[in-house]
Amino acid sequence: MNATSAVETSVPVTPGPATTAARLIYRHTLPIRIMHWINVIALTLMLLSGLQIFNAHPYLYWGNRSDQGTEWLALAAQEDAAGNLVGTTRIGQHQINTTGVLGVSKGSDGTPVARGFPSWLTVPSAGWLAMGRRWHFFFAWVFVLNGLCYIGYSFARKHLQRDMWPTRADWRGIGRSIIDHIRFKHPHGAEALRYNILQRLAYLTVIFLFGIGIVLMGLAMSPRMDAVLSPLVEAVGGRQSARSIHFIIAWAFVAFVVIHLFEVLVSGVFNQLRGMITGYYKIGPEPAAPIEAKPAPVTPEVTPGPLAGEPTPIAEDPRHE
Amino acid sequence: MSDRRSFLRMAGMGAVGMLLAGCDRISQSGLGTRVLGSAEGLNRRVQALLSPSSAMAKEYSEADISPVFHPNGTTMPDTPAYQALMANQFRDYKLQVDGLVSRPAMLSIADLKALDDRTQITRHDCVEGWSAIGKWRGTVLSAVLDHVGVSPQAAFVVFHCFDEMDVDTPYYESVDIREARHPQTLLAFELNDQPLPVPNGAPLRLRLGRQLGYKQAKYISRIELVSSFKEIGDGKGGYWEDQGYEWYAGI
């Protein structure tokens, strides 16, 4: 990938000529791509090892204490009259039978065992708290250091300020953007390179609220850190509240990833994957109707394309990482 | 369509299965566990920087005390030595303090009280995830260490316990001198204004303000000052440490 130099150019930005042919745009720089995939690995392993840790006590509480009977979430196992294990999930006062998945699921020998989340959702697959903690804390460092690099890099390269911080025009277009998303309508021209308002809000929420929040709530569970973080712990209600919030944010990350993958799927899975693997993203011909939003600036240099037979890639201002 | 869907489902499950199987293999391998375990040293050093060794755990009020302080692990040591002491309400109990000290001692609960007597309400956090708050009365470990005189070579305080986790595998734990000297590190003999109940570690247990529950040895029979814990148990510094848990349990 030798196009980085092209991305670094600071040629005066001029609106590009209306293009009709499809073209490849260098969209995601190498550091962003590497950090993205490190994050995929770290988040996946933290979720799976986190569920292993959760299974050691599959109950959640609010406050500082874990008094029996005050759980707001409980993945429990009971024996029915016939002696079979029944798995239940209780949220507040609502309890449902979740045998086979939550509360009770098949152990390694195929017989039902009491465990919060099933073995196919935990690392390691067997109940093994000590090892789950090793995975979790190792990848916690990967996640935190990678996240700090990402924020630092994106800030230095103005990726955060330009591509994610919503503009006034973005806010005005929020209704339109919601409707477009509901109709699975995705722009194909230069507009596809720009993060829309919902993307901007989603990314900012995930990075700053979820990312920082889940790390702080993880630290708030550490008794050593609580010697200095006690005001934060008490502000969220107590250590068990921090554990609950940590769990909720973990699933909020899952919800984000589900939506993210869905959007990748409906907006062109091959093109999006190529964008995040090679950096090159193809945009289609401009629609006949003039676009209201300003077209993406294009620098005149042409770099050799890495993909023979593809439309000639055009070096792009690094606004769209 | 349903063919494709089931294919995708199989492929997805195959990918997840391969990921989990790979993780399981790493979990079983020596190198894998060592690499993953390297985070422990980082946690210990970084947490010592962010939360200095003098930092105090929060102390709670009477209203915060758990109605039931859940006992975990051993709740009734069955060794003859312990059973004999229990039969006599621990009146004959004496804590043995030896190792790298200048004045080895045998201390009764009354002796401990004479050395130092304080009460604190702190939170107990189990490695499993639950928490309980209790009011502990005890003797600060630092006072005991001063009483026996710690040799300069001593680096760790080892707690030997009455309860056996397996045949000839007594529970034990260890902390470094700095943690042992922390003002909230107590040898507790009372819980919630009552003599320490047997399930909670009678007659004497360790209380650390800033580490997880498994570090807080119950049923202490002997305290030994050592320069290294390599020769004790499987050499990892504690019963649960020998089972793969971290020696540093600050997180």
C-alpha cells in the first residue's frame, strides 16, 4: 500500500470535476485499518471472556452490595419436579424459561449444567474463571492502548473533528438521514464517503460513551483502584452498579456491532470490506441530480492502483478515514 | 434460500467454533497462559502508580453493612487441630508468628487486642463478582510485625491456615511487606460486633482493604515471614494462585 503519500498531500482543495465513471478512493489509512481489526479481536475476546467471568456469579445488582433477593438480573438454574435442570432468566420481576441457552445449557459432556451463558459464548468454553480473567485483562490492555492510539491519531489527523463532529448542516439533515436509514437507502457517489449524521453520532457515542465508560466501570470494580476512584464508584451507585453498567455497555457494543454489520451488508459488503482491508473504497457514478452537499475534494495526482483491472484510484484528501 | 441460510448459519457457527477451540488450545498451552498472564504484572505496576500504596479503601457507615455476610470457600475446617480448638470456643488459640523475625511469638486473641484494637467497615469483593460490607474489629498487622521484629531479608508475609482444600493441601496466602503494613490490613477477630463466626474464618482472619476475597485468608494458624514463597505449596504464593489465579488481586 503505497498510497499513503498521496493521502498526505495538502494540495489546495478544489471541488472535483463531476465524474461519471466509478472510481476507487483511498478511504481508510493503514493505521486506521490496523486499529480497526485489532479492536475487532480485542472486543470479541473481551466479550467472550467477560461472559466467562460473569458466569462465576450470574446475577447483577444495583448499589454496593450483593444481597440475595435484590438481583435485577439473574440467570439461574432450578430443578423441576422430575429432577431436570431448568434454566431461568429473570429481569426484575419478569422470569422466563431459557433452558438450553441461559441459566442451564449443555456442558462439555453434553449433559445440561447450570451456567449463566452457554459454553459457545465463553472463553474458555468450560467454566474456568481464572483463565477467563487472564484473557480479559490481557485484551483489556490491548483494547485500551489501541483505543488511545485511535483517539490520538484521529484527533491529530482531524478525523474526529472533520468526519465525526456533526456540522450544523448535519443536524439539519437528521430527519432526512433517519428516513434514508429506515429505507436502507445509501448514497453511492461522493456522498457515500461522508459520514452522515447518524453515523457521526453513533461513532462518537461508541468511542466516547461506550469505550471510555466500559473501561471506567471495569476499573471501578477493582478494589485497588477504588481506593482512588471511590467518588466515581459512589456516583454510579456502588461497585455492583458499576458491574451492572459494565455488563450493559458490553451488550450496547454488541448492539452497535450488529447494526454496523447490517449497514455494511446492505451498503455493499465487498466494497466495505475492501475499504477496511486494502483502504480502497469504490464510489459509483454521480447521480444525475446535483448533490446538495459539497462534493468530496479530489487532488489531481493519480497513484498507481493496487488492483489491476479496477478503475483508476484517485488520491483523496484524508478526510474520510 | 433456506439452503443458503443454513449454510451461512453453519459457516457462522463453524467460525465461532474454530475461534473458541483455538482459544481453548491457547488456554491449555504453557506459552499461551504465560503471555495472557503477563497482564498481571502490568496491572500491579500501573495500579500502584495510579492508586498509591498509601491510598485507603473507602470505609462505610453502619447503615451500609450487609444483612448477611456471605461466607465462601471453606465454612467448616475439618482438621483435628481446628476441631479441638473450636470445641473449646478457641480459648486455647494462639497465633504462631515466626520465620524471618527477631522475636518469634505465640499470640492469643487477648495479646493481639493489647497490641492494637481497631474497627473498620469495609467492602469485601469476591473474584466471582459479588460484594458484601462488614464491620471488622481486629489488630492492624503492622503492630504484630513491629512486635516480632521483621528481618530486613523478609519480603513477604505468608498466612498458613487450618483449613485443608484437599488432602495435605492447606489454604495459604501471602502479601508483600508493603501491603502487610497498610493501615487497613487487619487480623480480624470480630465481624459485626460478634466474635468471628466459624464460616467467616474464626478465630482469626486476614482483612485487606484493596484486594479480592481469596487473598483474605480465613482460619489463620500461623504467620510466617519469608524472603520468597517459592518453596511453599506450588510456589505461587497462595492456594488459589496455585490454581491459576493472580497473586496480585487488586483487580
